[in-house]
Amino acid sequence: MSRLDLNTFMQMKQRGEKIAVLTAYDVSFAGLFEQAGVEVLLVGDSLGMVIQGQASTRPVSLADMVYHGQAVARGSQQGYIVVDMPYNTYQTTTETVENARVLVGQAGAQMVKLEGGREQLEAINALVAASIPVCGHLGLLPQSVTTPDGYRVQGRDAASAERILEDAVLLEQAGIGMLVLECVPAGLAKRISQRLLIPVIGIGAGVDCDGQVLVCYDMLGISGGHKARFVHNFLAGQDSIEAAVRAYVKAVKDARYPAVEHTYQ
Ligand code: KIV
């Protein structure tokens, strides 16, 4: 069975069909998620917090991403695998391409994701020139957060909203194939999703994105600590993890999640 590819997601966007994404870090969940209809498996550096118990995503290493990426690749057959480039692994164009090649060659990544806007254009250009598919990440950038109160909604005022929109356009022009938009007001996310041709995947970005992603442990209601407004426990009321994931996928597809109560205005 061959894996889904970017064309599939472009076509889904054109048809107005929502894309269901979850983070995955291991064999068992990767297999279960794709069985339940999740199309994109994001090996996120959120694993630093939800798997390793770190205070932020910053301590996550390239070797960690390879370890978890390999497990997800072994556990899935058709899910499209996106792997995060960890903090400090895309400083120069040379190291960006070298490290991304490790994720593609060893961790099973079909696409790598990196955080940031116009300041990442050189890195993105280098990856595109090396034929490595890239996912952008705008809005809240977890790798830039150093204190617990740094997890804040972005793009609330007109100037910062405009900057995020401009960054999204610049990244698309540079050749990214997908964009994650984290913690921005729903109106801004809608404008960006309508403006870009590539799929925009939201997390805390309202229902008008082309797809949704959640950290899988948040979706199952088993993450500790502060619960962000957009998090919803899909396991509540279900009798199995598979049923919870199916409920998440259906809610995303039907544009019932995120609802107003999960959304920043
Ligand atoms: O690392 C991660 O899980 C992510 C999501 C929050 C989008 O980047």
C-alpha cells in the first residue's frame, strides 16, 4: 500500500474536504490513528513535553526525532509522515539540508516541518532546492517559547496579523507544501487559508483551516498541566481509543471541531 501524498491534500483542499492530522510518536498509535482515518501523522517535537517530560520542546534532539519517526513509519502504511526539525537544527542552510536529509533518510519523513516566517526563507529555499518537501509553522512558535506564560495567542492586533499573513504568502512563494497555523484568531486563519493554495492545518486557529491537528495526548485528555482553550477530550464518552480517534476525525471532517468554545476571536 502506498502512502498518501501532497497531491491528495491539495485536491482535498480544492474540494473543501477537511484533512485530519494527529501527532504520533510510536508504532501502536501510528497504526491505530491511520486505521481510524487520520491522514497525516505529525511526529512533533511536542514529544519533548508529552513523552519526555521536558519543560519545552527545546531539549529535543535530531536523534529523538529519528527514533520516534522510525517507530511511526514502522507502524503505519498509508499515513503521510511529517517530522519536526528540532530546535537548533536549522541554523545554517548546510546544516538544515543535512539534518532534513537525516529525517527523510532515517526517520521516514515525507516532509519536514520548521517554525518561523520570513527569517526561515533561506532554510526553506535550501530545502526546496534539495527537493525536500517542507511544512511551515506560523503563529505560536513553541521553539521560541521559554517560559510557561509564553504560550499566547498570536496575531491579535492588526500589525501582527498582517505580518503573519505576509509570512504565510512568502513561505508559500518559497515552495512550502503545507502550513501549520497555531493559536491565532479564527478570522486571520480563515484569511490565510483562503489566500494560500496549499493546505493550512490549524491548531487553535478556528474551523476555517483546511485541516486540524492536535497533540494526540491532548485529544485523549491525558496530558497534564494547563489545558489550552482549543483542546478537546475526544475520549470522554467513548469506550476505546480507536472510537475517540474516529470521533475526532469525524468532527474535523464535519467541521464541528473546533467549535466556537475552542476558538480565539
Ligand atoms: O510538535 C507538535 O506537536 C506540533 C503541533 C503542535 C502542531 O508542532
